Amino acid sequence: MLGMFDSSKTVSALIDSARALPRTTAMAIGGCLVMALSALAAATLVVPAPVNAQQSGGEVRRAHMGVASCAGSTCHGRSIGDGKPVSQNEILRWQEEASPGGAHSRAYRVIREPRGQAIIRRMGLNEDGVRRECLGCHASPGARRIQEGVDCETCHGAATGWLSSHYAVGATHARNVSQGMTDLVDPQVRAQVCLDCHLSGDGPGEFVAHRIMAAGHPRVAFEMDLFSALQQHWTEDADYGERKYGNPRARTNGMRNWAVGQAEAVKRSLALFSQPALGQDGIFPEFYFYDCHSCHRRIYDNQDGAITKSPNPGRPIPAGMPPYNDENMIMLLAAARTVAPDLAGQFDTRSKAFHAAMTRGRGEAVQAAGALRQTADALSDRFAGAAFSKEQTFAIMNTIASDAIASRFTDYEGAVQSVMAIDTLLNGLVNQGMVSQSAAAGLRGRINQAYAAVREPNGFQPAAFRRALGGAVASIRSLR
């Protein structure tokens, strides 16, 4: 399932492009973003006839205004980003061909590319099947031109109610939201929008089932602040701070976005698992929810074969049973222990109870999932209102590398999340002015060593990874 691309080449290219970027967000792009890029530009399937409109009461009703409605040279369609109060070249950045920033605009196009066509053939999809399985994420539902892929209104909301007024004198972010614009400043709202495609949703064509990955689709993974950095087509300056936060000095708190994203990812995964139509695939459970590498291990049928599974204290299940993918649960526990210690114990207990319930049957597992989801919801609310100070952020990074958490990095998925977390949390400190950019850049070598330890999925070694992660965090401690 993960052996469908050359991850080492992808990682190296990303490292090189990250170093070349002038923005501080380059730090978050760092090393091993195989899954970030894969999820952003995942390929799927033939080109069906466009759906240009929806029928309502016998009349044609346009759901979206389309990219062209944003593309004027006095709006977001400039070729040079020198506009005021926004750069006004946002569409150009959305369309960047050779960078992660252009992945949304390419989302529909990849359906026609060789990898997408190969997936079509393997799944045996006709045009209706492509529409059913793929277009929920590779195009904007209700869009005028699905060829535009994931367009402006996919994330910002259908613009009918706010397009003509959002730039008017006296317009405010709050008023725009009241008129239908999606409030992406709210980390919980942003997470819900992103999760629909970058983890899975329950809408048409939004669930990336195991059979889709078996046909060649990249494994999905989610880290909101990092994915936001990859897609950033706006400039955070004094005007942005004033418009979005009511304070010209305010900037997006990447540490908060990271933590809220982890909580919302856990909630989404558990909610999807609890749905009978999604949690089962025929007589089998839906393998999408399981840790890939717990099954996708090398098999040695001889007396010299070595067991590659490592004990995981967070998963109280017998050997040989595939565990639920807990990569976001591990990160959420690390954040909770620092920012919400009163809920951390409950979350840890309930997550272990959920894993144990998986061994006893679906009914008990769904019940345990509901309890765990309640705690994740409480953590999301707590994080959304938290400041995430410099000391708290350093404490979270220490916790991720501590014996209590690092002992759970027995499989590839959780390890990758931890490296992305360290990188994105450090970048958040830089963006908030808590750590200088030059000081953080000096630690890039140690962070890249941690990325190198998860460069090759099939060669992942838990002990070596823990040493690399611990070394990176030890170096970061010098910035306190």
C-alpha cells in the first residue's frame, strides 16, 4: 500500500524546495512530507462529463461563482503580488505548477494522468464510478467547472452571498462569515474543511477506502498546520492581523492549529469508523482504519526469520491482531499532557480501552469509540481557546520525545506524525516571534536527521528513529 512511489526521491526534492523558500513556512515543509504531497495531489481516475449546474424547481441554480469571479486584476488575479491590502496574486500561487501550493488546482487534472488512469482500470470504474468515488475530493461539488479542481470556493465557501461585498469599504471578516464565507481563521472550522479530503469524509467521493489505496492511491494522513503551510497563498502582515484577528500584530498560531487538527482528526476517524456503512467492507472490517505497517511487513518463511513487530504500550492487543491507526491519538495525548493535563489521563485511559475493545467485537469497539471521541472533542475545545505559549510548546516537543510517548512509535505512521509535529511546532514558534528564524534554521540538520529516519517506510527501525527524534528535540531545547 505504501510501496507505490519512490519516497526517498520525493523527500529529497521536498527538502531542496523547502530550503529554497524565503518564507518561514519553508521550515515546516522540511523533510519527509511524502504523505503531505501525496494527499494534496493524490491521483484517481477517467474524465466524466462536467457537471455545470444543479437543478432546483426546474431552474438551473449555480452553486459556485467559479474561479473567474475572483480573477480580476484588481481582485486576486494579478501576476505580481504587490496589491493592497492583499497581495492580489493569490490565484497565481494557487496555480503554481511545480510546488505543493498548486496541488489543489491540479486535483482534477491528475485523474487523466497515467497513475490516475491505472487506478481506474484496477478498480473497473466507468464515468459514473469516477464521479461517485473521486470527485468529492478531486473537484468542487457544485462548481461551474470541475476542471478547476479544488477551487477557491471549496475552502472559502460558495461566494454567492459575499462575493460582491467582501471587499467593500467597512467590510469585516465577521460580516463576510455571516454572509456565507467559511471561517477558516477558526481552527476547528478549518480542520473540518481540510479533513473531508485529507483524512476522509462521509460525503460522496470523500472516503478513501482500503481498496482505493490497494489500487494505487496514496495513504492518507493529516497534519493541519503543515498542510496549511504547503497551501499558503496569502501574506500574514499587519493588515491581515487587523482584518482576521482585530490586532495588526496578531499572526496565525500554528501550534494551536496543530493541536486542534490532531483532536479533530481523532474525532473524524472515530466518527467514520462508527458508521456501519464505512466501518465494514463485506465480511471484513474496513482496513482503512488500521495501521498499514502492522500488516504490510516483510514475511520470512525460514528458521532465520525475525519478528519485526515491537511491543506498543498504548495498544493493549495480542500479537497478530492489526491495530487501529493511532498516529493522531499519540500526538493528541502529547498535547493534552501539557495544555489539558486534567483531560490527558482520561484520554489515555479511553484510547487504551478503545484498542482493547477492538479485540472483542465491533459493538464494544463502537461504544468505546464514542467515549474516546467525547474526550477528543473536549480537548479540541480546550485547545481552540488556549494560547500555546513558548513554554507550553517546548514542553509538548519534550513530551513527544519522552519515554512515555516515544515508546509508542513502533510503526511508521506515528513516527512520521511526530517528526512533522516537531517541525511544525518549531515553525510556529518562529512565526509567533518566540524564536528567531536564524536560530531555528541552525537546527535544520538535526531535524533532517529525524526526517531521514522515516525516509523509507519499509526500512523503518523504531529504535533508530527514537534516537534521531530525541537528538532533534535535545538540540531544540537550546532555544528555550
